[in-house]
Amino acid sequence: MADILVLTFSILLLIFSPMIIGTLVLGWQKKIKVKHNESGIQKNCFVGYSWTYFFFGFFVPIFRGEISIGVFHLIFSLVTFGLFQLIMPFLYNKQYSTRLLNSSWSLNDSEERNAIARLKIGIATE
């Protein structure tokens, strides 16, 4: 019985180790409000390890309105036999936020959250 318990624990640890490492390295996923400079529309960008991408994969970019990015992620996941799916949760939130901020969106949250976003995304402060 103890062998089965150890084996089960080992398998669970192996499965969830990317999430544990990602959270330790990048921190929890945080939601940051952004505002479109021209239209005033508000939405959220995210920083930190993407738990949603870990669980839902290429559907995350599609649900966030980046259909072509989602299709590319699906193709890359198929070509790499799922390895891409394990790497992207570490990268996706930063890439998504950077794309938003490079296309007429600006940070529009509390100064504390904006500072976190600047630090995680790598925006130089003046």
C-alpha cells in the first residue's frame, strides 16, 4: 500500500512540477488593468506564471482574442509533441502584455500594480 502511495505522490509531483517551479520563479499570475489610448476601452493584461495556459493551452490566446496566435500555438504544440505546451506558461503572459502595450494600450491600474507590471514585463521607469 505504501508503494502505491509513493508512486501516486511521485506522479502528481512530476505532473505539477512545472506549475510549482513557474510560481516560484515568476510568481502568481496577477491581473493588471490596461486602457486603450484612443478608444478608452479597458481590459486586463497578466503578469507571472500562466496557470490558465498550463491547463487550457492554445485556447487561452483564442479566448483573449488572439486567434492567429492560438492557431500557431496549436501547431507548435503538435509539432513538438506537447513540449511547447510545457514551456509557454512561463512566457505567455509577458508576451501577451507586451503585445498589448505595444499596440496603443497603457497600464491603468493602481500604482502598486503598475509597478509590478513594469518590473515583470521589463518596462524601464523614468
